[in-house]
Amino acid sequence: MMHYDYYGATGSIWGLLLNIILILLVVWVAVTLLNRSNFVGSGNNERLARVEKDVEDIKKMVQDIKEKLDEI
């Protein structure tokens, strides 16, 4: 019969350390992938600031076009 104790099925502290290292590796990979995909708030804030600036530029261009059409 297999003995399962605090350290898991391996029965040693090395098995526990290996499990912890694997969990940390998976978390690190997930965080890295999320950062690269700009899912984190800082990337979205920068993108939002660029979109807001573009919207303001478009509003200004539309206003200029409207004024030129009124002159004609």
C-alpha cells in the first residue's frame, strides 16, 4: 500500500520543493504571457491615451472642415 504523507506521493522534501518550483514556473509563464498581450492595466492605459489623443485630433479636423464648408 502506498503511503501518502505531507510531502505528497514522493515521500520526500525534494518532491515538495519540485512541486513548488513547478507551480512558480507556471505562474511566471502566465504572468509573462499576460504582460506581452497588453492585458495588464499599464498597457491598456497607454493605448487608451493614444486613442483619446486620436479622437481629439479627429474632432479638431472635423471642426476645421466644418468651418471651411461654412465659408464656401
